[in-house]
Amino acid sequence: MAGRHPCVIPRLFYTFKMKTLLTALFFMSCSAFALADNADSVKTKKFDYLPKVSGTIRGKMEYQTNEKESRFEVRTARVALDGFVTPIVNYKAEIDLSDEGQIKMLDAYAGVLPTKGVALRIGQMRVPFSIDAHRSLHKQYFANRSFIAKQVGNVRDVGVYGSYTFDKVPLVIEAGAFNGSGLTNQKNYWTKEFNFSAKAQYFLPCGLTLEASVQKISPNGIHTYLYDGGVTFHRDRWTLEAEYLRKHYQNKAFNNVNAWDAFVCYDLPLKKAFSKVSFLARYDMMNNHSDGTLTDDGKLKLTDARRQRITGGVTLSMAMSKKVLADIRLNYEKYFYDDLTLAKPSERDKAVVELAVHF
């Protein structure tokens, strides 16, 4: 039995993952009946049913200082539509028209808000896991995301999700059960065992936020468990954040992965052309990592070599309002590899200039 589950937490989630799914579906059904029973009592004339359109476009130029090579890239061209069809039923659809040149459907879900503090969704979405991997693009601090967010902990999937925001305690808990099929392999995908993810956030009045999350995935049938914890501190002009992720492959299918991310940001308000200028510094690292791809002999393949990185940057921000933003990001990334021959072309020393627009 010890070989089946590496620790107590995965065993508990493994046992209750079907209960999580059935409970969420039960609440969704109850919410539908509640809406029908109380439709006459809802003051719909004060409720805004118009869909809200938002989007993020990021264009950038990168220059590799050692190879003396450069490129332009449309990193993101996202458009989202979200809103309500009743006071307790909402929806969201988001597509990226150019994710490094690829068109991807990112979010497509419907949800219900059956009671205060409770939110339920079914569809395709980002799973509740990590800090940086769950951060919206227009709220990113750097032109390129951390290793935790991009290589190790970045997952979107199809499934069911529920969250609860406590009324008298500054705590939010989220959990979900998911196919494990990813974004495109849905039509003929069937499974006997769902993936799971759960996350908790605790907000302290001093500007401190604590986060812990756990996730189980099964790429190519290999059970893999991810554990993440982090802290974010924001006060006045300062933002500091540190996050740690550990990835455990069952039956030692691959060496465990450790990943770190830590950064500091200082905002200096401006009054003329720009609303503020931000000075940033980041350190992140990761061990040798496999994303679940198999070699010809059926073993997990090394997809990301061990590396460290130091990033320095300046961001010039323009804000017409909280909903219309533009950032000019100037970053320099310095990489450190044990074996430079394993470095991917896009993961080497480089200077980055990015213009990010959100509306």
C-alpha cells in the first residue's frame, strides 16, 4: 500500500475526489431549483446582464546577448467574454488568438453562485494551484513568467470547481476535479481516475497573504503529486513574494523536482505621461524536470534542464483606469545551467522589451 500513495494528503484527495465532483454537481442542481423557486423575488431590473468584453495583448522583442540573435513575438492576444444570465448563473469564454503563434481556447465554463461566499463552475479553466501560475497576464510583474508558472505548475483542464470565501475569516479555499486531458484532447477522452487540485489563501491585515496548494496529475498514467506554498507581502510601494513547489513522481519514475521563485518590486508614482515606474528583481530556479513526455523505451523524458535565473527590470505603467492598463516592460534575464548544451533556444541570456495592453 505504501507504494500507491507517497503521503497522507494525496491519499485523502484520492479517496474523496469523486465525492468532491458529486457534491459540486449536487450544489449546481440545487442552485438551479433555487433560482426557479425564487425568480419572482429577484429584482432583476437592477442587475446588469450585458456581457463584459476584456482582452490582453502582449507584443515583445527579445535579443539573446550571447548568440547575437533577436526576434519579435506576439506572446498573447487574448479576448474574453463574461457575464451573468441570471443573478446566480454566470459564464466566461476566453480565447488566445496568438499564444506564441498558436490559437488556443483557454477558458470556457458556466458557473453558479448558490449562496453567499460559494462559487461553482463546470467547464474548462485554470486549475486552483500555485500563486504565479494562477496570476492573470495583465497582473504579471515580468515579461516572462517564473519557472513555476511556465514549466512546472502551469495547468488548464476540463472539470468541476468549487470555492468558498469565509465571511468572518480572511480565508478562501478552492478545490476541483479534472479530466487530465488538457485543453484539446476531450472528445474521445475517458478516465477511471480524475485529477484533483486544491488551494487555500489566508489574508492577514498587515498586507501578508499565505498560500498553500496541492495537485495530482497523471501524465501518461504516471501519478504525479505537486505541493506548493508561498507568501506575498504588499504594503505601500513595496511588493515581495516567495514561492516553493515540489513535484513528486510515483514509484521514482523521475527524480523529484524542486522549484523556487522570489521577487521584489518597488513602485514609484508619477504624475505625467506614466502613472508609475516599477523597479524589479527576481531569482528563480528549477531542477531537472519532465512534463510527462515518454522516451521510446517508455521512460519519462527530460524536458527542462536544471537552471537558475536572475532577472532585473523596469516597468513603465500607464493607467486610464483600473480596467484600462498599459505596461512597457524592460527586462534582462541571466541564466545559469549545469550543462549549457541542454538549454533551449528561448531559455538563454536575453534582453526583453514588451508592451502589454489590457482593456
